[in-house]
Amino acid sequence: MNYPSMPDEKRARSRIVRRITVVILAVFLLVIATGSALAYVFVKRSVEPIDPTSTETVEVEVPYGVGSGYIGELLEEKGLVRSSTIFRLYTRFKNESSFQAGTYTLSPSLSLDEMISTLKTGKVIVVPDIKLVIPEGFTIDQVTARLAKTADLPKEQISEKLSDREYIRSLVNQHEMLTEEVLADGIYHPLEGYLFPATYEFNKGVTLEEIIENMLEPTERLYQENKNQIAASGRTFHELLALASVVEKEAVTSEDRKEIAGVFENRLADGMKLQSDPTVWYGTGESSIFTTFADLENDSLYNTYRYGGIPIGPIASVSRDAFEATLNPNDTENYYFYARPPREDFPKGEVLFEVSYEDHQKNVSKYRSEWEEFEEANKN
């Protein structure tokens, strides 16, 4: 029997020791790397905004002479930073210390660097006294009601201003997009469709005229940006805005807007009436799920069942998307569409398009009961 010599045993033990050492070292380095990575992720997350999309604001009062530790605790308590410790260490690492006393309006949408900058410079996020939100498809009447409530103005004052022909003429002189078309006989509201749907912020003391001017500016920009294409279309801006407002009220998605605009172009090209229910409702001043025969007979120049072509004016506020869809409609073979009510798979509803009237009528017959059920389920 052969036995290993002593030098062989020593070499074997040395190899084992080296392997163990390498394994221990590798594990040690892995632990350090993992810890460093976790620490990096934690710190990175801590310096980022708590909620980048937040519109909430929080008032924070920083006393005179306090340090970063106190300020960090104050910000953490207000829900503006994730960790007061990280705030304190981060400010030390960046050698930031010249914080100014005062009352600040801060937001969870600010990063740690933005928070520090604000507290150093004394920059305050100003909370507007008036925040006016106008959704797409709002009518002048809805805008008036929202503005009266938000800005604490009498509805009568707003309505009177928006129907003041002398005031409207002054706006026509100021804005290239506005023409005498808005003052034509049969127009219900001269500025219908021209008050752009958006969120507006104003301070106390703002005048009604300033609010209206602010709401006209985005529409003026939309006109100027598309001026050449508007001229090439052979239609006036007013006509395109009127058609786009009908598209706005009929569609539920961006793609629907393009397709519905294409359907309307087909109807206009063939001398058909647009036959859009929202134009009927605008003319009667009533909104309903179903349009009655009496509604269809209403003698309003907005009624596209009674009168051919584009309505005399817009019937609602128009989004950029709806206007651009009207300028660039789909080249489609469809002439008809039918909207189904919102449901689980289509929370905004669904629009069905057809080439033939017969197929369109099949959709009407098949899905009309859905609207009856929807109306019943949503009764107040």
C-alpha cells in the first residue's frame, strides 16, 4: 500500500485552505456588493420625488436657526421626503446648509435636490387662488357654470359678457382666428368652441376679460400652427372648428375621432346630411340618450338632421386631437357609425362603423336595448 508523502499532504491542505479562503472572500465581496446595491437603490429612491405626478401642496414653516436634522424631520412628518436621516446625510454630503427661515408651499412631486434648492433660495410654489378645469366637449353653458362656481362670479355676469356683441367685435379685431362668422344670425353663443379645454390658474383680482383672453389664447395658437393647412382645406377655421366639435362629441378615442371625421367627409362629399344627435341636442338645449322625432324637427341651424352641411357653429369646446383629426381624417369607406354604451371591456364606450345603412340598422336594432339598460342603471 502506498501512502502520500508529507509534502503532498501539506500541498493538499494548502489547496483546501486557499479554496476556503477564496469562497469566504467571494461570499464577503458578494455581501458587500449586494449591500452596496441595496443601499444605492434605497438612497436613489429616497432622493427622488415621493409622487412625481402629485398636484398636492403642503405648507411647511421652517423656524429661524434650525439645522438639516430638524428640517428633515419636519419634511418627513409632512410626507414630503421618505427619510429624515437620508435628508440630513444627503445635505451634509452635498455641503448644503444655507436654509432660509420662512413659510413654504412644497409638493410631493419635488425631488430632494429641488426641495433643498427651494429651501435655500426662498423660492415658493405659489398656489393659485383659482383653478379652472374645462374638459373637452364642454359647452359654453357648462363653462359658464364651472367658471361661476370656481371664480365665485355671478353666472348672469359671465353670460352677459359672452353674449355682448360689442365685446365680441373687440375680440374679432384682436384675434385673427375670430371672424364675423361668430356673429351670424342663428349662432347661439359667439365664442362656443373657441374657449379651449384645459386647466387654467388665476390669482384673486383677475378680471373676467382676462380669464376669457387666457382661454382664447390656446385656440389662437392652434389656428396659427395650422394656418396653411386650414387655407388649403377650402374651409374657414370656424367651419373646421364646428365640424371638429361634432367629432369631439361623437368620439370616445383618438382613433375614433379620425374615423368619424372620415365618415363625415364621405357624407359631405356625397351631399348627405351629417345626422349627428349631439347637434340636435345642442339645438334643443336638452341632452338625452335617445333622440325623439320631435327633436329631429327642431328648427335650429345646428340641427344636422334638418339642415345639410356643417353646422352654423361649434357645439362644444374642441381638443387639439379632435381638431387635428378633422384636418387629417381617415380615408375610409364607412358612412355610418353607432356608439355602444360604456361597459367593462370598453369603459369609454365603443363605436361600430359600417359601410351600408342596412348593416348600420342591424347594429341599432341589436344594441339599442343596451342604452335602455344603461339609462335605467344610471338614473339619479
